[in-house]
Amino acid sequence: MRKNIIKFAKIDSTQNYAKKIAEKSPSGTIVVAQKQTQGRGRFERKWSSQKGGLYFSIILKPHIDIKRYPDKIPELTLKMAAAIIDALKIEKPKIFILTSEEQNESKFSFCPNAVKTKGLILFIKPPNDVMVRMRDEGRGTKYKKIAGILTESSISDNKIDWLVIGVGVNINNKIPKDLKKIAVSLKEITKKKENIKKIFNEIIKRCESLVGFVADPSGSDVKTRCIPRF
């Protein structure tokens, strides 16, 4: 994937900027910022984007006939979520198979083989969130969001002109008090400051498969609605 990276120390939204330049920008252009003042998720929900997190948007121009392949955009979102999980692995992960009882105890749709590491389970909550399943001593199980994805596109005559996949990952950023019950940062989990640049590079490296995916929309390795890796 061609990597044309546009960097900002602060911006209103990488997603908004990427959409403005999408028409004239090459596929693979990435807009990344250290801080967003108007970060957002689905349904225009505000995404807290303080310094220390990872915020970026990727412009893609896939040759996909939406009428023929209506599920491809949602599948791209899942692939991005899988790339994030793969990049966030702590030390040597083990594949953890959830029992049917564990799957039934939650309102979320679990992956059949979520990634477990250091007693935590990272999984995709369709359609666009990366969650952490955490054990809280004496308080049972908690589910917190560590990353979110927003995919937007321009379509004409059933063809995609461009699409922008926006990503927000809580890494070293401080989680606002009013969000602590539903969100968590990687730093809170590992108890140490993480290398944002390294994680960004790992995610982008894994995004290379997205290019092959959009170039050949007839094939897909997305076998379920929720996959931890590819």
C-alpha cells in the first residue's frame, strides 16, 4: 500500500480532513494526529481524543460494485478491527476459546477464538468496536472499549468513489472520568507507557491485506461477523 502520510499535532478530526481531500488524494493516503478537538464515532458520537492516543484515517479507493458486493464495506471495518487487535497483542498471546456458557453470559457477540493475553481478552464487538474483557476482583466481569472505527464513503452509480476508515485507539491517553466505566487505555492495562509510533506502524503493516481485499472483492477471508485475526 502506498503510504502518503499527512501528520498533525492537533486537528479537529482526521476523518473530516481525510474526507475533504479524498477525491484528489491517492489511495493509501493516511491522515494522523496527536490530538483531535472534534473526534467522532458512529452517529456523530464524540470520541475523546486527548494527546497520548492514536488517531488516524486511511483513504482507500476500491473498485467494488456495491450492488454486487453489498457487504464489502462492513467487512473492511472488521478487517481493520482485526488489524488493531493483532497489533495490540501484549507479549506472547494465546488463543483462548470461550465456552458456550461464557459466550451466553454477555450481551456482546464474541469471537469464537478471541485473543487472550495476561488474563485479558481482546475481541471485536460488531460492527466497529474493539473491546477488552476484564476480570475485576470481587466485581465480576467488565467490558471496556479500547478502540473504535468509523468507515464513511462516497458512492455513485453503485461504485465507490472513495472510502475513509477512521481509527481511534486508547494507548497512553487519559480516559475522562465520565468514560472510565466503559473505556480503557492500553497503558492502564500494561501499567507502562506504550510506543504509539510502533503500534501505528504495526497496524498499518497489517492493513496491507486491505489492499488485496479491495482489489479482489470477490474473495474474502471474513468467515464470521467477528474475527480476531487474518
